Amino acid sequence: MIRRLLPCALLAAACSSNAVTTATGEFTAPTGLAATSAGDRDVLFIANSGRDSLRALQICNHALLADGGGVDPADTCSPKENLQFVPGPIRVFPANIETANRPLHLAGARVTRSDGPAGGVALAVGADSTVAVVDAYSMVQTQADGGVPTAVTNVDLQAQTVDVAAANPLAANLVEQAVPAGSTVTAYVATSVPPRIVWLDVGLDGTTNQPKVTVHAQCDLDASTVPARIAVAPGSDADVYVADLGPAGGVIHVPKTGIAGGACVANRISANGRRVRALSLSPPWFQFPLSQDEKDPDVVHPSGELLAMVLEPLACSGTSPDCGNTPGGVELDSGGILFARTADGAILPVPPFDVLSTAAPEPMQPLVVPGSVGIPMDIAFLRAVPPRATLPLIPPDLSPCTRAPCTPLYIGVPTTTTTRTFQLLAAMTSTDGGTFLIDVINRRYVSTGFFALDTAPAGLDPFVDVPAVFTETRPGQVPTEPTLAADTMQAGVTRSSRWRAIWHSAVPGLDRRAGTIIPAADGTLLFKTPPGNLKLWTQDPAIQLAPGDLVSFAAYVQTDPSPLCGALISRESLSPLRFEVPIVSIADDSMVLGPAAANILFSPEVCSSFGVVAEVRTGGTQPWLVLEDNPGALLGAGTVRGRIPENGSLLIHEPRFDYPFDYTIAAPPLATSDTAMKITVTGVPGGAGSGFQFSVADANSVVSYRDTLLTAGLATTVYGYSSPRVPSIIFSSITGANELLQADPTQINATVLGVVVYR
């Protein structure tokens, strides 16, 4: 087994490597994560979704000594076993726990054995109708004593399983604890065909201490529901929440009392009409009084008060209703994160309004992966550290903190205050392999730039990092030296990207279009170019192909055998793209083109018809085409953002992806003011294809972590783990790289120990 330390501080884009990594067999498409107890330690199970098996990572969980944080001599979990895989029969290899159901999602139930130690039951669902049941205690302790672990059993629910969640109680220190001996843990399973919630009782047999899982009750969700994930509030089994990928979207709230056979008693929490792929419920958290009066006590917020929803990206097929939410010239939607209140189902208001406020002018917009190169996959709240007004300190919180906020995160800047405290943090995984930290209460990503520049917040504004450079395709023939200005950029809306503004640009998709030219008596040319799909360009709100735009010919094919026609084709083939003709009108499968200027000396009338390969270009009243190239994309593979008139401007709109500033109630960041950039071009180039290139940088450096030896990774499940020993650890499944990342929020950017990779 391999446990490797990442070699450098893991700020987003802080370090990089082009090293190619290979899996060593420990993981095959790891996905689901869940922890449970196993005697003197915890076990983190990792679903090997590429195989019918689980891996298991041991984590010592006994509290450290308060006088300096040393290990209690009575702790029987060896440091040599801490954060090591449970070994298999051949001990140099990790144990392979076969589940026979291609496991995808996991849950861990914490129970107490009749002989005293903490037991644990892992539940796994995957590709069939069963729930695999794993005895964690037997797997670790019995095997260590030379015995044979309890065999994995499967409970058949007679319906395709989707996800599973276990509701373990919280101890006074807000860490999960085992239920007393003889008691059961409530677990919920969502199925898809039919859509259903199943309530399981998970416990141990009082005599044999073998896992005992029984179906307590079940209920049917609406037939149109497509369950994606489920979640419960930390420490509570009173409710289960279902992420819905069906047409209604949002999250379905099902109280435990509403699971009694027949239809579920439920209500829906809307995600502004969006489908939801993953979700998480907030733990108890603590807030300095809104009065800002030191005499008032901190506000204690209950578990499950806030709901995090990971939105499914909009699917715009041309006929989908989602297309109405996709403005022209804007990147296709990539999902995002929304936070809502469970009490009334309302999306949290735009900051800086309090999360419980009902007086805000509008709700927050989704938080999108910074840089717009990934799609959010999963989210997990981290344990919120409670303030302790009096001693003694209670493990795992061994750093004094008398008033909220108390949840630490290493930021690194400024050097005098490298660690900051937050009220409530969440971790989000992305398809780009990164895991990003979110300051939930401020509805923004945690940013080193914010803390480094908190005395000069304007430093967070995006800026042109590579000034515009003009390239002329016909040097020395520039009628008016063009100039470009880019302004009105704002943090949280303008993304890091490359931009191009091209004069008489080839229209993407029509840069090479074959067809036939038929000259007409009035000098016009009929360009027939089936299939009849030119409306894709005429109706595109960013390209706006229309009469006045231009066509140039890149190649010619003789179809008329006459000598004069042959001479024309031979002559013009020597000088492709030498002139432009205007578009007079456009049909679905043809264009009427105007004649070439007299000085061009082009005489198409000598042919009855001839074949051409045409290049369609922007012209008319909007000769400039603006394209955006996302970071990492090949130059020239950009997205059309719009067109600019001669000596005119284009206002670029983009969806907000973050709220990086401290805002005021008097001037909140409303959607109507979300302008990414205004591009103004003056002057007229001399040749088609001339134009500018420049790039914009976002100064808001988001705190994240990833394996920087990978160019891609596909991070899927994220799991927040806490125990009496550690306040918080984040685990991320990097499915696309067959590895597991472990991050300590207090050390993410501090040392090489901040992030560890397991392969």
C-alpha cells in the first residue's frame, strides 16, 4: 500500500507538475466514503466502485492528552496502525472486502457491543437491489487476533438502490458516538425503481454481536422522482433529505414519521427550479450575536438548519426548457452550489444579509467552480468548533476559543495571522480534481486574496494581466491603428480567461463550408450549401449571422467543362481567399451573395456553375467577433461571446460564481449589476483576421487542494471526518486517478503534512 505526502503547499494553482501517475492497485475508481467505529479506533471505508469491494483505512480516535496533546498511554490503537489500511491475509496488501454489489455509496452506523467495546457496521449500496453489511469490529479486531472476520451479508430491498445514510448521535463534543448496547441506529436507503425511501434499523445481535439489519418501514416517493443522493442532519434521524434529478428537481424532505407504508409524507425544497445531484446538512454551528454586543451570548444554531445543494448542470439540447436559461454568448451552465434553509425552504439571501433574513431583495446565485474549468460534484459540511467560555478544554478542541467563530482554517496570509476562524465551512469537490473550501455564512469561497488584501479590497478586482496585442494580417495597410479597452470587470463575475477580438473573423463552424455557386444575370451569386441548417448561425444570439456579413472562397472545383470556366477556376485556385463578397440574403440551405468589387476582376458569369469551399466572415455593421478561451483550452477553440460594431463596444455578461467581498446592506451584489467586462474597439484594420489578444486574471485565490502531480483527476465524494482526537479531516475520492486525498484544514497550506494522498 502507498501513502504519499504531496510535495508542496496546495493553494489553487500554487504549484504544479506534469508527472504522469499510475495506480498501484489499491483503488479502482474510488467513490463513496464513510467512517464507523471498530473497538479502539475508527475505520474509513472507501468504495472501490470499479470492483465489488471496499478498502478500509484505520484511524486512531482516542482523545489526545489536554496537556500538550500527547497520546494517552492507555490507548491501544498503535501509531503504526494509524492512517494505515486494514491489512489483508497477506499483510503487505490491504484487505479487499468483497460486497458483490459494485459499491458506489456508503454509510457507517456506530453501535456498542454487548461486551462493551464500540462496534461498527458499514452499509454499501451500488449496482443492484442489495445493501451490503460489513462488520467493522470483526474485520479489524478479530482478524488482528488471528480470527476470521464476519462474512459480508446482503439485505435485498427488491429495488435498485441509489444511496444510503446513517444517523449516528452526537456526543457533547459534537462528534459522532455509538448508540448504547442493545440500541439501533436508523439508516435510510433511497431506491430508484421504484423511487422509494427505506428505513433500516442497524444494530448487533445481543448474543453473537453480529450485525443485524432489518427493514423497519418504507414509503414511495412521487413516481417522477429520480433520487440521486440522500442525507440526514448530523446527530438526528428525524428527517431524511433526497436530492432529485427528476423534472421537479430540488430536494425532497421526508420526516421519519412520514415513512409508514404507501406514499411518503413529504415536502419539496426548491433549488430555483434546478435539479440537484448531491446535498449535505449543516452540523450545529455558532454565531457571534447579530447585535455585535459582547454582553450577548453566541447564537447556537441547530443541526440541519442549512441545506447545501449541488446543482445538476443545465442540459440545453435546443428543445429543452433549460435552453431558456442559457443566454447567448455565455458559457453553458456548469451547475453550482446553493444553500437553503430547511425550516422554510428558502434559498439563502444574497450577502451580506444574515442567513435567516427574510428581508433581502433576492436570493444568492449558485457558487460555481472558480476558473470555470470544472463541475461541482459533491459537498460536505465540516464540523463547527464550539466556543468554550470556561476551562477545561474538551477534546478534540484543545485550542482556547471563547467566542464564535472558532472553526480554524490555515490561510497563510498575512504572516501575523496565518490561521483564521470561521463560523461554518464546507468542502466541495469538482470534476477538475480539486476540493474547494467554502465560507458558508458569507456565501463565498475562502480566499487568501481576501485576507491578504483586507485593508485594500480593490486588490481583489480582476485585471488585464496580458495587455492587448494587435496583430495585422496585412502589415502596412491599417487605415486606422485599432485600439482596445477592457473595463467594468468585477470580482466574483469576471473569470480568468483569454480573449480575442477579430476583424472580419471566420465564423466558427462556417470557416469551411462546401457548396455550389450559380451566377445570376444581375451579377449576384447563389451559394447552395445543403444541409439546411444555416439557421443555427442566423438564430444564434452571439453569432447573429445576417445579410451584410461576408464570404470568401478558399477553394474552387470546376463543374462547367467550358474552357473559359476552366481558366477562371485555374486562376482563382492560385489565390484562395483573395477577396470578399457580401451576403445579400440567407435561406436555410443557401445564400445569395453580392458581386465582387469591379477592381477584383472576378468574372463568375463565364461558368454556369462551379463548386467552392467558402469561408463565412463577420462584416456589415458588426465586423468584430469576440471569443473567450478558457484557461487550459487550445488557443482558437474559444466560445463566441458576441460581436462589436465598428468603433463600438460589447458588454459581456456572465453568471456570478462567487461573492468574494464584504458587502453592505445598502449595496448588495444584485444580479442586475453582474457585468463581467466591457470591450471597446476603435479603428479599422486592413486585413480580414486581424485583431487583438489579451487575458484577464482573477485575483481572488481560492483555498483548495488537489494532487498537483495530476493534470486531471475527477474528484467525486467528499467526506468530513471528526473524532475525539481530531476536530476535522477532509477526505476526497479522486475517482479519475484511483486515489484518496486526506486534508487537514489547519495545515492545508502550511506543511507537506497538510495533504496526503493514498493510492
